[in-house]
Amino acid sequence: MADFDQLTEKVLRGFASRTSRRSVFSVLGGMLAGAASVPLLPVARADGRSAAENPNSGERTPVYSGNPQDPGDQTRCDYWRYCAIDGSLCACYGGSVNACPPGTEMSPICWIGTCRNPADGRNYIVSYNDCCGGILWGRCNCQRNEGDRPVVRAQNNNEITWCFGVKSQSYTCTVSVILGAEPEKK
Amino acid sequence: MSVKGIRTALPVILGVLAAAPSFASQRFAHPLPRDKTGVVLTLPAKYPTNWAFLDYASERIEIRDVGDDSRRVIGEVQARDSTTMLIPKDRPEFYTADTVWSRYTRGTRTDYITVYDKRTLDPIGEIVLPGRKRALITAQQGMFEFTDHERLGLVFNFTPAASVTVVDLVHRKVLGDVDIPGCALIFPSGRIGFSTLCASGTVFSVKLDAAGHVVSHSESKPFNHLGHNPLFTASTMIDGVRYFVTMKGDVQPIDMRHAAAKVLPSWPLVTPAERAAHWRPSGWQLVSSDAQGELYVLMQAHAHEGTQKDAADEVWVYDVATKQRLRRLRLVRPGSSIALTHGAKPTLLVQADRRLDVYDPETGALIRSLGLPGLDTRLSIEPVR
């Protein structure tokens, strides 16, 4: 698994370093432009943009990875990595999908889920680490329970405040960190 | 109208306005009496059974009148993190177990039990819990329980090492700790003691003496299939037997009348056809019971992995003696937590998102609906006994 992790990290880092977000969008945009000419009308483009993407909407801004292999808005509960989460999404609190907000501390002890990535069809082991010691105020609550089990099997339970080994056990939000992909079947 | 006209009319308008109070005072001959200041309401020593405690996990605990169309809030006490409560039947006080930090989200952590006067809701006592280890889990059954006829309180700890702190609630002092490695939550068993569910699939029972020391312990054979069909940890007691339900739709009774919990034969909630249609229990506080021994379970159709804590569409009612389903109640809104009130004519309380719906448990008719403003997470319901 460690080798696979390193390989995955190397591939993704290589992809990220060679490929800017804009270039990904430009390639995707070119494909979309080629595929359909009707939506190029200004009205159609305006309608096609979600309210949240409109900078004047006052709504939460969507956050995308920019990597087509990691699709979805990371501030929304239906993002694929959040399949076993129960809590607030750190991407809405100044953190990101896998980093805690400033002023908090990430608990090294966590619970584990297995989520299917719709882009590459692989199952990934995801650790849900709580960020602790900051303010919780109810933004981006998300409750999904695939693989969640009662507190009796603690490592698969998402109701526990997983703030252990940190200065404060007061819960703020939860990140979703990819630990690795399920080994390929031979 | 010219400026001159306005000047002429102005005194008339002002005169009419000045006369208006006199018309009103003719209608109401006397002014309102002066109010007393400094009045604070109190509650009866014995609460009526149409009241219920509502635990908004980590926000507040509210006492509501669920038996009257006034739907009024009776009173509230504070809750900070994973707050749980114990309401004695006859003692003039009740207890909450809570955790705070000296600087709101940081600073020194204190775990403590507050003793509230039932009549005034004043905090009249406090028991500080040692070790800063009280379990911080969404408030649920099994985190804070009575034993020894409500004299002792048991607090579940998780660091993630699991243990139970034994507290003398009458003398307001901590008696000691019992380690329960690999196990979780507290289910009172025997005269003084408790049982707990373990990761090995067993139930582990501990018998205590009056001083809170362990006298003996025992462990069942594995019966809880934690991977594919685990027991929900919400449960309800009927005649000394605790009824759990499993994720895939079975009932698991455990006899708690003696020091060693005895696992009784399980039985299905669903027919083979209903099992094939994926009717399963789902929700949060998803089971309840009444004085007649009827078991109420929140049920959901088309259930699958990941929906086990979703709100459910129906409540199914069983006679636990005959193991037969008596009726199905279809909810007007999907419900997550249920409880039956304890009066002469019980009602079924169903938390459905930010509402508490009150049903007739016989007919399934909706009687009234209460708003639950500010509810963002799970709700635990404890009707007054």
C-alpha cells in the first residue's frame, strides 16, 4: 500500500506540477465547445452557471480540485470523499478537503471510511480527521453514513468527537484525507 | 392643498390626534395595573406527564409541553458538549453531564455533573468528574445512566480507552472508575451494576457493591454481528428486558434483571418479503415502548448501506410477548427519533427535522406539531415519567 501511495502521490504531483488549473479548464472548455455549439449563446451560458458560481450571488463559493480524477465541489456534502462523514466540512471554515483551518489542530486519531471515486471507479480508504479547538457554528453540516457502525466499533463510528492527542477536544470540522486506493484486482 | 391651506388644517388634524386617546380611554376606563418586577416563575415539584425533556445535542436542554396546543416552552438549561441528562422519577432534582473549556473552545477542560432543582431549574450542586475523559459523542442513550434505584450515576468515558465513572448522586461524590476495554456505552443491569456492548460482539456485565466497587463480572458469547448486521445502540426496556433492533431488521432482547445480562433469542421485525424489499429500522432514537409492552420501531423502505441513520417513513408496533406486528403507522413527515409519553393516554412523539410531531399511537393520527428552532443535529427525547 505504501508503494502504491508513493506512486499515486508522484503521479498526482507530477500532473499537478505540469498542469495548471486553467490549462485543464481550457482543454475541457475546448472539448465542450467542440461538442455543442448551441450553449455558446450568451443567454445559455448565463443559465448554465449555478447561483453559487455567480460572484454576486452571496452564496458559498464552490471549491474544485481542478483535477478531473478528483471531481466535485468540496464544499458540498455529495462530494465523493465525504461518503462516511458526519460533521462540518473544513473547506467551509478556512481549511480545505484535507487541511484544517488556521487556528485549529488536527487530531492524529481518526475514523476510516471507504469511498468510491466516480472518476476512476476505484475505492479509496479515507481517513476522517477532526480539526479541534476552533469555532463550530453550523456551516456545511454533512451527514453521510456509508460503512458507519455503532460506537461499539469505534474506528468506524462518526458520532465520536475524534479530538484526541490535541490541546483542546472542542470540535470544529472534519477533513477527508486519502490514505490509499484499494489494490487492483489481478 | 396650498401651503396656506395646510397651515389652516394643521391645528384641526392635531386636535383630532390629541383627542384619539380620550376615545380609547372611554373604551378602557382604567389603565393597566402596575406590574410587579423581579418575578421569576417556578415549576411544580412533580412534573406532569405531558411534558418532555428535549436534548438538543450540545446546544440546550428544553422542557416542552407536548400535551397541549399551547406547545409552550416550560424552561431550559444549558448544554455545551455531548450533554446528557438523568431525570429521577421521585427525587426533587435532575442531573446533566457536560464538558466545558475555561476559554470557550480552549483552556482547561472540565467534565462535570450539574444538579438542578426541579422547581426552580437552579443549579444547586455540582460533581466534577476526574480525568477529563468523559466521552464526547453525539448525546445518546448509554452515556449517563442510573443504577441502584437511581442512587448511583454511571458516566461513560472514551479517550479512546473506555471506562465508566461511578458517582453517588445523593451524596454528590465520585466513587471510582471501572475499565471496560474494547466496550462501549452503559446499560444498567441487576440491582447495582451495568452491562456494556463490546467490539468482540459480546455483552460484558459488571456487578457493583454499594460503594461502587466491582464485585464480579461476566461476558456472554458473541452475538452482535458488528460488520453486517449490528445492533443499533438505542434500545428500550420492557419488564426488565432491553430490546435492541439490528440494522437489517431483527429484534435482540437482552434480559437485564440480573447481574449477568442474558442474551435471549432474536426474532425478525420483517417478513421475508419485507426483508427483500429492504424494510429496515433507521433513525437515531429509533425505538420506544409503552406500559402495555408494545415495541415501537422507526422503519424505512428501500434501505441500504449508508441510510441506517436517515429519517424513516413509518413506525411499526409489535407485541413483544407474541412477537407479532400489531400495526403500521405512516408518518406525515419522516422521523428520526421517537418516544412515548407516560400518561394515562400516551402519545407518540416523533422528531422530524425541526419539528416534534405528536401522534395518537393507536390510530396514527397527527394531533399537533411543535417547532424545534435551532435544531441542527440529533435530538434525544425523554418524556416525563
